[in-house]
Amino acid sequence: MAAMEETKVGVDADAASRLVKELRDGFATGKTRSYQWRVSQLKSILKMAEDHEHDVVEALRSDLSKPELESCLYEVAMLKNSCSLAVKKLKQWMVPEKVKTSITTFPSSAEIVPEPLGVVLVISPWNYPFLLSLDPVIGAIAAGNAVVLKPSEVSPATSSLLAKLVGEYMDNSLIRVVEGGVAETTALLEQKWDKICYTGNGRVGRIVMAAAAKHLTPVLLELGGKSPVVVDSGINLQVATRRIIAGKWGCNNGQTCVAPDYILTTKDFAPKLVDALKHELEHFFGENPLDSKDLSRIVNSNHFARLTKLLDEDRVSGTIVHGGKSEKSTLKISPTILLDAPRDSLIMNEEIFGPLLPILTVEKVEDSFDIINSGTKPLAAYLFTSNKKLKEQFVMTVSAGGVVINDTVLHLSVAGLPFGGVQESGMGAYHGKFSFDAFSHKKAVLYRSFAGDAPVRYPPYTKGKLRLMKALIGGSILSAIFALFGLSKD
Amino acid sequence: MGEVEKSLAELRKTFNSGRTRSVAWRKNQLRALLDLISHKEEVIFEALHQDLGKHPVEAYRDEIGVVIKSARFALNNMEKWMAPKKGHIPLLFFPAKGEVLPEPLGVVLVLSSWNFPISLALDPLIGAISAGNAVVLKLSENAPACSSFLAKTLPLYLDNSAIKVFEGGADVGNELLQHKWDKIFFTGSSRVGRLVMTAAAKHLTPVTLELGGKCPAILDSLSNPSDMKAAVKRIVGAKWGACSGQACIGVDYVLVEDNFKSTLIELLKKTIKKFYGENPKSSKSNARIINKHHFERLRNLLEDPLVADSIVHGGSSDEENLFIEPTILLNPPLEAEIMTEEIFGPLLPIITIDKIQESIDIINSRSKPLAIYAFTKDETLKRKILAETSSGSVVFNDTMIQFLCDALPFGGVGQSGFGSYHGKYSFDTFSHEKAVLQRSFFPEIEPRYPPWNSFKLKFIRLAYNFDYLGLLLLLMGLKR
């Protein structure tokens, strides 16, 4: 198919420009605006996911050695859920929102009409390459846009599978996949888009936003950060530990934007926590985690080197209290816990994005809030506690994209909550209706009649009109009525 | 300029202390702003007259009144806006509480414009304060009397440790843009909008850009003559009645069917005479061009001989008084600068077409404007315009008045900008909506955890489908 051939050769600036033009022409026909088109495309995504779950699992195994359950759950099932919700709610989402008008514009009626932005670009990452490619695309389609998807080249099997499946299942005149690396992404970023959605790191996020600035293109940036977990004492330690482990190592072996990055707990409680973690880790992954089939590998040798370097740093390696094993040939690193690595070490300053979990101890659990707020705002912040006051304090004072009490990562499954960052962790949000909104323009529409014109609006201006103007805007009903009926002639 | 660093450090310290987050602080600031306006109303009229020749009625309608309305609306609704919104949580996660909690972004930068130098500075400021932020307000040097007034007076009424005002030109603007902000709110031209966003990208600072464009007025045939008169009045009001055409949502050009052009031109002339008298230059109701630079820019638009030939009314100008007469042009060439660039002045091109539906193509051949105005009683045409064009807003049978509707978001799309404000949208644009999920330790869902097996896979599949019956059966061993 023409679409596939184009992407195989590699897209340069000319090809990118032609692609955008083609999609713009397609968008201009009005095809994407119809409810029927949008629903049919969404249903195609559902069918694609259902028919090819096995292929997706295989591709993810190839790209990340991702355990089958994680693939089925955190990629395919979540994608299908997102799609079903959109199919179910789309009619509702498309309905204009009627709004109240006030006496200042009487008589009038007003509404907010959602409309597609036009032709949008979705750039997705390698860690959840299936979900994070198609989930934003669902939002873009639901909102009635034409879409170009650029999947990550770091997960090539999934990228190639997406190109094939989108080519087969979707309307290629309006939805396309462009494969490739930095060169292709750069070529795409030079074009004028109506919105760009980028999921990835802050360094590239800046590049994307700067490229978007040239065309005044709005952006949705889903970035990352160091998502902290504060662990209080007096909690159900077993449950807390399991949830931390599930969110860290049970999600792509720590390579998740909202994975617990590091733990903050009191000096007194730390030993208990470390023991509990060790105990549950063995439960989950066995005595030799490097052999466990339930752990993703590190995605490639670059990241493997990056992570082992974090451990090798001088004053850091001595703080390892569990794990620390790695196998270069299989790109595996075992769940590793560190206790009080130096605050200025790399591992305590960069987003880890891997199976290493530093624990930082503090005197009082409240001290951890200041530590968190002294860093850049993360995508997620977690607190395990039974203390109501501490919960309230945490929610009010810790700023992050999202906050979860007594669990980790789960908020991503709740479609009623917006998923996005703040400051370094990103801008904008999606999931559920927020996806539809992210790819829409909310057009304000005001309907007026020809009657009901306050002469005070128009020149020649006089002191009398000023008086009336004040009454009209000031809102005094009686004087406004006078003004409306032009009862004070000048 | 250590001044900026020092100010920023102080603002961050104030914000981190939590002071700006209290409802009391926010409301006090807004009340202080209302006091300022009420005490200094005459001074503001004088400053606006000095900078732009605005009459007090225009000044009140477009600037003072807007700020008063905004501040009052924010005061009345603040607690509602600050309250967390419940999010729907699936039964599977029971017991759990999910909500979206708005929080201030931190230290924000508001860059305002010169054409509505009071309201475009204070209206975003109201939003930033309502949302609990510390603010730097950078005023436009092109409106020096207003800039000087605000720079001197705001510190007398507002909390200086949380709200700071900067005067100056591009150099001050550039200096400010080098720093890291938690949000930048910009009103101005697309050209500068790009610079602002590029600077913001270095720090991943979110921006709201309120830009401009060529806002067209579509004038369909109106059989009722009083409707036609009302329509023309509204068009005249939106061109010359708002800062002499220097308004982002003013009418830029008119589209009308060829057979109505004479009627339209006659009505326009009559209305202009009614509003401004025989000699508009001596009318006190006519605002002035802001400065020599824009005066020359506008005069140059008329230099093109083909454009000059198309003038059917007005065309004179007085450089010393920065006055340009209300000018009407009939079908200047579509490629002339007057039809490709935003005019932002008292020149009104009329473009005629065969059928009114063609206006849609003409509008779509240009970048998306901030507003589209359409005067028509034809419901089909209304629907077509809504469905086939894109703009920040659309108003049927009137002009500019969407600005006064607090329930409507005010902002652009495409080249006219992104983001919005007014009413609750002002609060939202300066807030971060934080998702909060609260869970309890009990009950536990075992299948969440490794080691994985086929039972757990089945369980979680059913869970993801929210198939509670299936889950129950599985747990009871009754599902294969």
C-alpha cells in the first residue's frame, strides 16, 4: 500500500509537507466532522486491538520483554477501555454546551461548540508503545481531527506493527503512521500542525514546544519527573509494600512515567520498610529475579548503561541494600533498593526510569513534603498513611500532575480524572473526556436578535450615556431596564 | 537588571509561604482593585484620553466596566471555583475517592497590550489572583499614561510582595521572558506571540496567547429595513466605536452580496455621520491612533494606488493629531496588504460576492480569526457558518458583545491564539487541575500482583471490562 511504502523509505521535509497537505485536503472535505466517521474509526481501533492482541503481545515481548499480563492489561485492555468509553460517550461529548447569558447581553442565547482543531501530530514513546500511541489518537479522532502518528523507533516491533495495522484498519486518507527516528521527527516538527501531542522526556519536550511556537501550534506535553512515595508509619505495611512494588517493578520494571521513583520515610520506619520490600519482592519475582518472566527487561543498551552508571557512582554503590545485579547480555537489572544515597548523586536528581528504588530517610515524615517541593514538580506523588491530617496536608501542599493516597499508578485507570503534568512534568491533560477536550477547540457562539439595542453603546458619547452605561454594566436591574428601553434620550 | 531576579525571588518566597493561597488574601486583593477603580476613575479616564483619545463612555464600557464586572464575578464565585470537583470512580476501586483539585500554578507573568491598556492588564490580573498566584504584570510602553498610572497606583492598593508591575518596552519584555515562569499570559500580535512561546519553551512554561486576525462581518440580505439599520449600527460600532478600529475583536472587513453594496455604503455613511457628526475629526467620541508608527502603518495601507482608488468614503488623515477619518473601501484587491494583514485601524474594506455563501470560502482562505460576525436570519446559513468555518468565537447578528458574556470562553484558535479567559476560564487558565485519588488499604485485589498466572489474567481482563458478574463467577470457580 502506498502509505506503507512511504513510511518505509523514511520521511524528509518534502514528504512531510506533502503528507500534511494531503491530510489538510482530507480534513477540508468535512469527512472527519461526522459522528459516523469518528465512531467507525474508533470501532476499527477496537477491532484492531481485539483481533491482534496476540501480535501486540509478541511485539511488546520483542521490544521490551514485557510480561504477557502487563501487555494484555496495561496496553491492550486499557486501550480498549479508553476506546469503548469514547464510542459510548462521543455523542454526548459532541453536543454543544448551553451557557447562561446575563443582562448585559440581553436578549441573547449562547453556547460553546466543540470543533476539531484540524490536522494533529501524535508523537509517542517506547515504554507503552501501543497504548501511548493509540490512546491520544483516540482523543484526536473523537474530536474529529485528521492524525499523523509517529511511534518511537526505540520500540521498533510495535512501531512496525502499528504502521501495518493502522494501514489495514483505518481511513488512510485521514489517519497515518510515519515511522522513523530523529530525522523523521524533525521533518514532521517543521510542518504546521493544529496541535501536537508529545509523550516523552523534558529535553525533547522543549524541542517540540519550540518547533510548535514557530506556527503558534498548541501542545499537549506528557513528560515525567521523579514521582516520590512518602511512607508513613502506622499503616498496613504489607499492602503498602505490594502496591509500591506493583507500581514500580510490576509496571515495565520501573520504566513508567508515573512509577514510584524514590521513597521518603522516617529513619525509624526505614528498616521495617526495607524488610517488607525484600520479603514481598521475593514473593513476586522469586529468589532470582533475573530469571523471572514477570519482569520487563531494560529497553536497550543505552538505557542499560545509563542505569548501571547510576549505581556505579562513587558514594552510591555502597548504599545498595538489596539487588544490584545485572546481566548485560539479556539487558536485565534486578529490583534494587538503596538506602540514603547522597542527595547530590545522579540517582537522586535524574528521573530513574528503571528498577532502582532509593529510599531517603527523614526525621519527621512531614519533612518529606519540603524535600519534594524543593525539586521540580513530578507527574505523580504518592503517600501511604492512615493519618487524616497528613493526607490533607499532602494533598494541599504537594504539587504534582496527580496525587494518590495509599496506592500507586492506579489513577491512570480512572477515566474521570485528568492525566497530565505540571511545570517540568508537562502541560495539558487527557484520558476520558479530557482527551476529547484536548483535541478540540471550544468555540464560543452568541446568538442575538436585532432588537434590544441600548443606545448607550453608540456614539455620540455623552455624560448621560455614561450614567446609563454604569447602570447597565453595574447590574442594577431597574436602571438597566431604563437603559435597555432607551428611556433616556440624548 | 538584577531588578527582575530580585523581584522574582521575592515573589517565589511569598508564594511558597502560602499567603496567596488563602481565600481571604485573594478576595482582599480583588476588593482593593475595585477600590482603586472607584477612587481613581477620573484619573483613569484622563490617562485613556491622553493615550488614545478615548471618551469616558468608551473608557467605561470597554475598560473600567469590564474590570469591575470581572472582579465582582470572581469575588462572588471564588469559593465555588476553588472547590474540588468530584471524579467518577468505577466500583472496582471501591472504596475510593477521586477528585480534581485546582491549585495555583505559582509565579505567573501577564504581558498586556496598549489598545485596552487598563482592562487587558487588570482582567488577566484578576484571573491570576483569583487562582492564588503571585504575579508580574508587564505593561505596554505604547500607552505611557496608563502604564505610568498603573505602575504608580497598583502598588498603593495591592500586596507588593506578591504582585509586581513592570513598565517598559521590548527590552524589559525580553529580560522577563528569559526567566522561568509557571505561566505566561500574553495579549498582542502573532509575531510577538511566537517569540513569547519560543522563550516559554525553554522552561516548559505553559502559555495562553490572545492574538488577533482579520475578523470578518458577513452581512446577508435583511428584508426588514430596521434590521439592516441595526446591523449597520453594530458594524459601525465594532469598527470605529471601539478604539477607532484598534481592537482584536473589532470588525476588520465586511462581506456582502454585490446588489447590496450601495445600500450598505449609504447606511454606513449615514451612521458614521450620526455617530461622529459632519466632521469626525472634531468629534470627541472618536479615539485616536496610538502612535506615529501605527499611524504610518495605516496610512501606508492606503498608499497602494489600487487600494486608494477603492476608497468610497473618508481617507483623510491628520498626522499631528494622530487622527484617521472613518474610511470605507469597496473591493480593494484581495492581495493588497489591507486585505492580507490585520488592519487594526479605522479603515473598513467591503468585499462583494455573488452569493453570500461564498463568504465562507473567503474566510477559510485566511487564517482563523478571533471572531466571525454574521448578520442573517437564514438558519441554514448560520449552521453552515458554524460547521464550515473556525474562529475563536462566532456572534450572530451582533458584534463584539461576546466579550461581555462571562460564561463564554474568550480566546482564539490557530493564528488567533490558544487558551482562553473571562469568567471561570480566567481562574482555570491560571490553575493546575490536580487529580487526587484516595484509596483505603482494604479490600485488596490479589490478582493485581505477580507472580502472574492465567487465573490472574482472566480476573484482570474481567475487571477491565468492569464485568462484575463475570468476576464473581470466576472467584466462585464457576467461570472457565
